[in-house]
Amino acid sequence: MKRMFVVLAILALTVAYAYVSVATAATNCGLGLYSSYVAGIGTKVDNSPVVQGWCRKTAQNGLYGELWLSQSRSDPGLTKRFGNEWDVTVGRDDNINEKWSYDVHAAHYDVANPRLFDGKGDIINAGGTLRFHSTKDTTVYTNVEFYEGYGLNRFHGGQRIGVGISSTLGPASYDVELRRNNHFAGIAGQFFKATVRSAQPIAKFGGGELRPEMAVYIPLGEYKQFQEVQVVGAIVYTW
């Protein structure tokens, strides 16, 4: 419970701080169709195709606010499926020097447990990423995420830590990360996540770019008891 209050306090303070900078903020958005919804710990929470999208507003000093949503194609709405979700995130993404940068954030995940916007089974989150930019196109990073569930149907809290590398090789951009889930949702173990997307858009229209991408989640060791290998394909439009 103490962790929950700490994250809520960080969230409130960051929102207040970010509000001061909103006048000079830039906006970036994306919208994609995904073959299924696999959560950040490698668990498939919805087997049906989902539409997921986001908009982020970033100020010159790196402060940002982001709205993210997911809706099941077969059963959209406020209830029934974990493919239906709304998230709000605030944070700061900035450079330390020419080679190092960071991102710290706090977030609220409103999930259909059993209904969106009812507070009976939602999640608060705080975390950060430290990045080393070894070349213009290659970044090595480490991150940590803290989760705490609340409400009558609360999720088991925990942490997720990871180390990864992102770069571009020929026509593809990739991101490969080794993650460990420390008991979030009541399970623990390691897994790989690899994401590959087109480095160049396959089409440009309406001021945005269209790219295909694919993500693979591979459980390791004892984590195979709780998870299966998951593959998600998507087509994503960003502007």
C-alpha cells in the first residue's frame, strides 16, 4: 500500500510540473492493428486482434504526457476483455550528455477487471530507463519498472527489470531485450523480447508513415511453466 501512495504522489507532482510546459510541447501519435495483445511480462492477455494507439505531447525540457489505448476488434468497449485498456503516463525523457540519456515516468493502467473506469482492479506503475548511445543508430539500455495493483480485484504487485540493445541493420530496425519479471501478476522468471520493424516506411500518406513490425516473446528456464512463446504481428501508422 505504501508503494501505491508513493507512485500516486509522483504521478500527481509530475502532472503538475508537466502542465507548466505544455505550451511549447510537440505531439507524436501512432495507431496500429496487432494480431494479439501480449503484455510486457510476456503474457497473452487477449488472443483476438486489437487496435492500439497512443499520443504523446513532449515539451522542450523533455517533460511529456501520453495517452495509450487498446481495443479488441472482436469485442470492443468497457468490459469483458483485457484487450480493452486505457493508460495515462507522465514523465521526463532527456539527455544527460552526448552519449547518455534517460526516461523516468509514472503511469496508471485502467484495465477491464472487470470493467474499465471502475477502479476495481487497476494498476499503477513507475520506472525508468538509462540509455547509452554507442553510435548514431545503436543504443544499449537498462530499465526497471515497479507495479502495484489496487481495488477489489487487485493484481499482484512486483517489478520488471531488463537490459537490451536497439539498432538498425539493413532494411530493418530491431530491439532485443532480456527481461526478468519479479512476481508481477504472481509469476517470476526471465524471457527474451525481440521486436523487428521496417527501417523505412512502406507508405507515406496524410503526413504520416506506415510500417510493419513483429515481436517475439521467448520464456526461459522455469518461466516456461507460466508462459508460451508468443508472436505478434502488426501494421503501425505514425505521425
